[in-house]
Amino acid sequence: MSVAIYRYRCAECGTFDVARPIGTAGAAEPCPGCGRAGTRVFTPPLVGRTPGPLARALDAQEASAREPRVVRRDARPRPAAPPADPRRARLPRP
């Protein structure tokens, strides 16, 4: 009997994985952290192991959909650094 990894999301603890025989995953599973019901998240099947950088990028993308990072910008723009080459000093700057 083959086993598959199914992903669930708990509102309190985040995502967690459950190993079940193929075709036996339910719509909800109890969270191992808090015991509340976690709803099933449909993900593409993993063919092989996802490389670390790609896995981190996918996790960051998933997190940004729910919890976007706050980006702050200075009120005044920084002055452009003078060009190192004096021949470029008279060129227009963006």
C-alpha cells in the first residue's frame, strides 16, 4: 500500500503534514500542536524532493498571500552618489 503526504492548515499553528494511504485523506485533520481541526490544502504532488531554496521561496510566497510584509520607505530620497569616473559627471542622472 502506497502512502502519500497530505498538507493541512490550522488557523492557530499554520500548516502541517499528515501521512495517509493514498485516497484516504479527509477534509479535516486534528492539528498536532493544538488539537483543533485543520482544513486540507490542495497542493501539487511532489515529484522527488523539492530543493531547499525553491521550498523556501514557495513557503514565502504562500505566507505573503496571508501576511504581507510591511515595507517602509524613507520620506526623502537619498541623493545619488557622484560618479567615480569624472568623465561621467556631466551625464544626465535619472
